[in-house]
Amino acid sequence: MHCVYLLKSKKDNFLYIGRTDNIENRVKKHNKGYVLSTKIHAPFELLYYEAYLHPKDAIERENKLKHHGSVMGHLKNRVKNGLNG
């Protein structure tokens, strides 16, 4: 299973979108500071994820979320309660 996920920093509310084929392991790596791009924002909570059968679909979704503001805006509305806390 290939996942696109949204993390929120417990430290400074930084939001991060990523993609993985092992969500549990990837979130652990983010929280332990092993991911260079998120290291300074750890620890994180997993707010949301979407699962895909094919990696191509996950890649396309991740790119849309990262590069099209309106798509990210819709996702933020879906997880609104998690973003406010």
C-alpha cells in the first residue's frame, strides 16, 4: 500500500506532506529526527493519510497537494479540527 500523509508538528504547528509505502515506520522516522527536511520540527502527529494501490497514484496526489494551493486548502478543511489543536 502506498500512502500520502499529512503531519503536524507538535512543536510549532508546521505541516508536512509526504509519501511512503510504510506509514508506521515513516512517522517513527520523522519523530526520531531521521528525516532531514522535518528534523527541526519534530515531534509530529499524523493528522491524515490516504492509501493507494499503485505508487503512481500516490505520487500524483502528493504533487497536487504540494503544488496546488487549492487542493491543500480542501484537505485542510477536511482535517480542520486537527489543525486547530
